[in-house]
Amino acid sequence: MKKNKKTVHLVPLKARRFKVTYIFCLLLIFGLFGRLVNLQVFSASELQKKRN
């Protein structure tokens, strides 16, 4: 018996959807980086006081 193989046709993302996804990922990365800077630079002394 032969098995029928299904072929999957990949469709590229539309330009607008790609741009929206790209901008969303950039905003997410910059938001996380901003939070990291905030914790490490501006809140470091307060966090060390809480630790002790």
C-alpha cells in the first residue's frame, strides 16, 4: 500500500503583518532592556538595602 503524502504550501507573511510583528518584538525587547537598566542603575541601592 502506498501512503499519500500531503504537501504543505508555505505562504510568506504579508508586508504589513511582518512590520507589525517586527515592531512589536522591538518594543518588547526595548521594554525589557529599559526595565533591566531601571533595576540595575536606578533601583540598585534600594534593592541592596532591602536585601540586608
